[in-house]
Amino acid sequence: MDWHFTLIVGLMAVAVLAFQRLGLVSAQTARTHLKQGALVVDVRSAEEFEAGHLPNAVNIPLDELRSSLPRRVSDKNQVLLLHCRSGARSELAQRMLKALGYSYVLNLGSHGRARRLVGR
């Protein structure tokens, strides 16, 4: 077997495991959910959001999420795709929303990764 092929397969496996370990949704899954009406939620501050954001994303800063999201999204089965600057706040938001009973909360990770996955 060609060692280049083995190396590529190995690196891909490591990347998949890293995303799973970090709790990041795969690109394919994110795109599928977007086509089916998933809501993209940017949990960065209002200032960060105004400096640049994804098309159709809604801004609900992490510190307002617990009180604001239930008013905006009453269907706890709505697929939510979260992102922030680095992926850390969106991971916290994911945990918070799951604790509130939201069933399909997925972490896109950083703003840059989210832009690559869902930006148009």
C-alpha cells in the first residue's frame, strides 16, 4: 500500500476523532441540517456580531442565551447550530441548551470554521 495513502487516511481519522472529542459537528452533518432549516446561532457579543457575522445567523450572546433563546425558539426539537469566536463559548452554550431540554444543539466551533461550513 502506498504510504501517502496510508498517511492521508490516518490524518483523516485523527481529524474525525478530534472533532468528535471536541464535540464539533461534522461539515456534512451541519450542511444537511442547514438545508433542512437549522437555525445558526452566534453566541458572541453584540459588538463581535456587528463586526462581522454569517448570513442568516441570529445573535444571542452567551450571557443572554438562557433567557432569550426560549423566547425566540420555543420548539425544543429545532436544530440549532452554534458558533462563537473560538468554539469555547459555543461549547458552553451547547451544554446549557441541552440542560434546558433542547434536543438538537450542535457546535460548529469557531466563527472561521462556521463561515467555511455555512457561509455563502
